[in-house]
Amino acid sequence: MTYILSFLLESLKIIAMNFFRMSFFLVLLSMIISCEKDDIVPEDVTETPSSDQQLIIDARQLNNDAIARHDAVSVASIYTDNFFILTSTNGIFTGKTEVENIYKSVFNSRDAVVFVRTPLKVIENLDWNMASEYGKWVGTWKVDGLDIEVGGDYYAKWHKIEGLWKLRCEVYTQFECIGDIVCTKKPIL
């Protein structure tokens, strides 16, 4: 009897965790879909950013620089503890520590890997201490001496915590791929 109860409790925990992840993903997806294209990509990307927008742009550049150095600890320093990422291949990773470990794994397994995110628009809601960032991303690395390049669009949600802008979540969509088997492998849905 104890075994059955234990099994049922563990099953309920797994169902609850999957429900939470799927609910969070659906909320993010509905937010992205509900935005009009003109709101996502500005007509004039040369407008002068506010001081908070510039802080986010600068934080993004520091994050890009940490990736280029393969410094997973510095990459993760910008994340909230409950950070969430949905990768271009539909990988879902939750928590600052888990994502830091994913970056360590990627840095160790891919030759000359670099990811660069270029913000196109940052919109802040200072009353709620949050902001959204929309932009383009590119990832490059080598597989058996062959160059791989992937890229697309991304969305990021920022929170201002104790005066610092921290990433709460990122969602990546891939539209471009040049290279070997990486480009023919379809993501898991």
C-alpha cells in the first residue's frame, strides 16, 4: 500500500511540474502572438534609448561578451534565480543554475561556439520594474571543421531588482541555418 501511495505522489509531482512548464510556455506564447508586428520591430531602430533601455542594452552586451569568453558563471550572473529559457530547438530549462550548467556543457562540446543577441527594441514598464527586449540572434560553431551558423528572432523579459536589470526569461525562434546535420534535425515539439 505504501508503494502505491508513493508511486501516486511521485506521479502527481511530475504531472504538476509538466503542467507548470506548459502553462508558463503557453502564457509566453500568447504574449508574443498577441503583439502586432509593428510593436515588435520598430520602424526606426536609431531612436535614442532611455537610461533604463541603455542599461539593458549594455547588460546584453556584457552577456554576449561572457558567452564569447566561454564564461558560464558570468553568463548566468545576469539571470534571476527562477530564470526560464525556451531554446530554438524547444529545449526548456528552468533556474539560473541549470542554465549555467547548460552553457558549460555547450562550451565544452562545441568548438568555437559563440552566440550574439542584437537588441532591436527595448520597451520598459518602470511602474512594474520590467521590460521587454526584441531582437535578432546568431550562433556559430564548428563541427568536424565545418562552420555552422544558426539565427533568428528572440524575446527577453527583464526585471529591475534592487536597481539592476536581470533577465527573467528568453524565448528563441530559429529562421536561418547553414551547416551540416544541425540544419536537417527538426526540433522536438
